[in-house]
Amino acid sequence: MYLGIDIGTSSVKTILTDEAGNVVAAQSAPLAVSRPRDGWSEQDPDGWVDAAEQSIIALPQALRSDVKAIGLSGQMHGATLLDDRDKPLRPAILWNDNRSHAECAEIESKEPSLRAITGNKAMPGFTAPKLAWVRKHETDLFSKTRKVLLPKDYVRLVWTGDYATDLSDASGTLWLDVGARAWSDAALAVTGLSKAQMPTLHEGRHVTGELSASAAARLGLPRIPVVAGAGDQAAGAVGAGVVEPGEASLALGTSGVLFNVTHGFSPNTEEAVHAFCHALPGRWHQMAVHLSAASAVDAVARMTGFDDPASAYAAAEAHGSSDNVLFLPYLTGERTPHDDPHARGAFFGLTPETEPAALVHAALEGVAFAFADGRDALVRAGSSLDTATVVGGGARSMYWGQILAAALGMTLIYREGAETGPAEGAARLARLGVSGEDIRTVCAPGAVRSVIEPDVSLSNQYKERIAHWRALYHATKNIVQEASS
């Protein structure tokens, strides 16, 4: 048995897989997010540990006793500041926290080569600007910071005592020389930090330590190895079998990600494309990241009075498209291609006859159009994107898949186990860490459940709608920014 744990934003998901890679048990535990001010997003690091332990203990004891290794996945970018006793100095600042917009410009000004080193534009979601904000606004806490860890790596520390991370997650800090797969002294210095405050770097399948006696006793597990694991997006790709150059995935979760494996380090910083290390050796990847995906559709469903997202999706399908209604899905800002933390959601084209189902349908289209923006940015970065495996909770809706395929002009593949995502990738990395098996054997994609080809007629209809949708963002951008200042 192999244990895969995904430290998410809203919950911790834990799965057990057998020697054939089948998921034999799964549990989850909820997490709370604090938003003390507009644009802020924080979590208690010890809440990750508590939720992870609850989810493991809820698994059958007979299965836990057979676990051979643990893999960790987690939400990326979260700044977890520890003192000299390894205690959190403050709540972790999360990936969707926008407070450090000004610091992004400052650190790029201080280190003009930052984009070339890291392959990424400084954005509030990354870890480095968060530390620059703490350095400026919470000086005493910054001076007490002995280590900075990412969310999954704080859980690792509590369980094993090791300061360790993997290269895919480290890529999202803005402190990594992504091409060289090593910490950058220059990137660290711009935020007043050093390598001594960073965890040790590992490839995703490398063993970083083993459970301590006390942790093993609490969890009802043997003292087993813990592998480095991966950031959630890379782990989700591993779980979907997206591990070789040219393979791609489309993640429909709280956020949305179009993920493409590349032969080497291939950045496009001007359009906020993420160029990161993959979780497996000798591989990199590009990502177009959209901060609101299924969460935007769910929010509209809630606003319009539907009892649950499933009923909203069904109503939208029955209603069909309303050509006069457009939706900007930027509920918490946007990354690719705009890098605009002030962007916000909006409906346009409403009439007295507009029905709730029409608004949900516009939300499905609006998120798809955002992905079309992301796809274009990846293509301009050198990617060739014709096919993608769909993963995440949004993979349950085949109708949304038709909209996405038409907007992107891509073939979408739906596979068995697509909803398991990062936790399955973490379990696969755990298996690789101790079994010595071939990567392609362990990371084989799941059986194809269905395939959606882009509808040419719908794709042609969307060309004009997407042009109007893009114009709406640019027409309202200054108004929204002025209102936020």
C-alpha cells in the first residue's frame, strides 16, 4: 500500500493505493481559510497537520499497517514562517493572497535578472513577494524567521523532523533557479533571505526521511519512508499520467490550470505563464493559471439560488447559451495572461428576461474563455497543444467539456480516476521512491472514459464571443483598479 496526501486549500485529501495502483480507500478532512482583510487569505499551519492526521486515522487500520511509503502533495506558494523552535510565527499567507502586489514591482526592480533566473514574473501569489511584504510590514516577525516552508513541507517537518521540499513546489517560490534546479542566491537576497533558511531540494520521488516514532504511533502507521512529493499541479499531472514532453492536462478545481510538459525550461514571463520544474527528473512544465475555475461556476450557482452545483450545471445545459450574456470569472484576480490581482468578476448583457440558468451557462463559458487566453499564451511560449487530459472536480461535467473543447480548439480526454488528482500523484511518487519501478509503468494514464472533440461550428461561434469577452475585461480594467485603490 502507498499513502498519498494532498494538503489543499479547503480540505486535506488522503488516498491509499495498492500494488496495482488502484485506489482502495480515501478520506478527507476540511480546512478553514481566514480572510482578515480584503485580498488577504491565510491558514493555520497546524490545521494542515490536524486535518492530515484526521484523514489518515479515518482509514481502516488493517490497511494502514501495510503502507510502505508516504507521498505529499499540497497547495503551492504558501509562506509558512518558522522560529528557532520550528513554531509558526504567524498564519501562513496563501497562494490566493493579493496583499504583496507592490512588493512584486520592488523585488523585480532590485534584481533585474529575477525573471531570467526564475522563469517567472513576480506575482502576489508567489512566496517571495509575501516575504518581502512581511519584511516591510512585520519587521519583528521577519527578523525571527529561521526557516520558510511550503504547506506540505510543514506537515513533513512535524512528522519527520526534516526540512525538505521538491523542485516542482520550490519552483513556485520565486527563489529557485528553475533551469538549474537549484536555489538562487541572487533571488533569495532580494528578499533578505539565504539558503540556510530554505529546505533541502529533492526530486519528487526521492525519500526525504521517515516517520518519527511519535508520528507513526499517532497515525497507526509503521515507521515508513516519506518522499519529497510535489506541488499540487505537478502531482495532479503525475496522477493523470502527464509526465512526458508534449503531454498536457486541464485541471478544473478551485483554480484552473492548463499544464504542459516541456523538454526544457521554456518561460513566457510577459504573459504570466509559469515555467516550473516537473516532479520527475529531467522534466519541466509550463502552466497557464486561472485563479477561479469550478469555484467561479459554483459561486454563480450559489448566487442564483441553486441548491447544489450539479443542479446548476444541469439547468445550464438545458437552457443553452445566451448570446447576450458574458461573464468575467476573475473573482479573486487573475494570473495568466493578465497578472491582475485587482481583476474582479462581472456579468454583462443582462435584461429583465435573463434567467438564473443563463447566468450559470455564461459562467461555464467565461471560465472556458479564460482557458482560451491561457492556451494562447502557452502557444506563444512554444507549446503545441492539441490534446489534454481533464482532471479535477469539474471533470464530472461532460457538457462543460463540450464548451471547453470548442473554446480551446482542443481534444479533451476523460480518464478513470480523474477526480483523484494530486493525492494519486503523491501516492505514485511514494511508490516510485521505494519500488525502483520505471516511471512510465507507475505513471501510466488511466483508462479512457470518454473523448470530446471540438465542435467546429461552436468553435466558430465562440471566436466572436471570445473577442467581445476580451474587450469587456480591457474596457472595465481601469474602473476596477481605481475602485480598488
